Amino acid sequence: MQHNSVLIVVDVQNGFTSGGNLAVAHAEQIIPTINQLAQHFNNIVLTQDWHPANHISFAENHPNKKAYDTIQLAYGTQVLWATHCVQGTHDAEFHPDLNIPQAQLVIRKGFNAQIDSYSAFMEADHKTTTGLAGYLKERGIDTVYIVGIATDFCVAWTAMDAAKLGFKTFVISDATKAIDWQGSLQHAWQEMLAAGVKRVVAKQILETENL
């Protein structure tokens, strides 16, 4: 891949794979494809969900609430989740099959107890940045390819923010896995495509020397 492109690998962690506290069905099946794709990129960023135990998005921190209930916060509707990816726990570690030692940057997100954070670029209040956009722009990167978990939440929010921030944005659909809660996957794709995100498959990357 050209030097102006980056692969962003979203939340390939124990917590979102089989046996994890917020497991996405069959999510570990995409890891070999992600590892293969990573061999085609000079620039790679990993994201890592990294929550304190008292995080506002955890259902157990709200009396009489359960996972997938919603609450209203200052920044809008918040889905409540099972407690997951708590800082320093096995659940928060990268999946052991993920093999990308050449990644240059790890963006930890969701560490602010009062704000959830799906996107690699921006927390859910749409104001607090992670610094990733500045990092990429400083390095002359203008094109992002996104893979990982979950298609309909952290991948989608990352992709839409990337497009809003002016990056050419591609989601490699067969290197992502979705929660698909109440039609959320179809809705996420509609929103991504409307935002200018392009949908590609891994084969298109692996068979192309230069995009």
C-alpha cells in the first residue's frame, strides 16, 4: 500500500471474541484475514477499548438496567453494555491470534468514565478527540482502511468520523464482524455509505499492488 494509506484495526480484543464479556459471534474468524491484510500496509494503527470499572456505559452501574437498555446522557442516547474490556484485565487484552507487531500506534478509547467512545477519532460527545486525526495528517496520511469489531458500532463510528474529517475512507467488510442488534448492521451500512464511506472486500486489497 502507498505511504499515504493506513490500516486501522478496531478492537480485536478478548472481550469481543468467543469467551469475552461482550462477545460478537464468530468474531475471531476475521483475525487471519486482518493479519494477512496488515502485511500490505506500511502504516497500521490498533484501537483498544479501555474502560474503567465504573464506566457510564456499563449496565451494572445503573440500578434496574440491563444490557441493551438505553439511557439519555448529555450527548444523546447511550446503549448500555455488559461490563467489558476493563483496564488491565484479560478481557481488554488484544486477542492472542492478532499478529501485527509492526503496528506503530495503539489508540486506547473509552477510558473517560463519563463518556462512551466507539470511534477511533472522537468520543461519543462528538467533541473530545483522541488525537488520531492529527497524528495521521502530520504523517501525510489521507486514506484509511478500517477492519475489526464491531461493524455496526466501533467500526462504523470510526469510518463515519474519518470521512467527516476529510479522509478517503474504506471499510473492508469481510474483515469486520457485527453485533447486528435490532437491524443495527443494515442501518450502520446505510449511514456509512451516505457519509461517503466506500465498501470493499479483502480480495480487492490483497490482489492489488497499489491502490
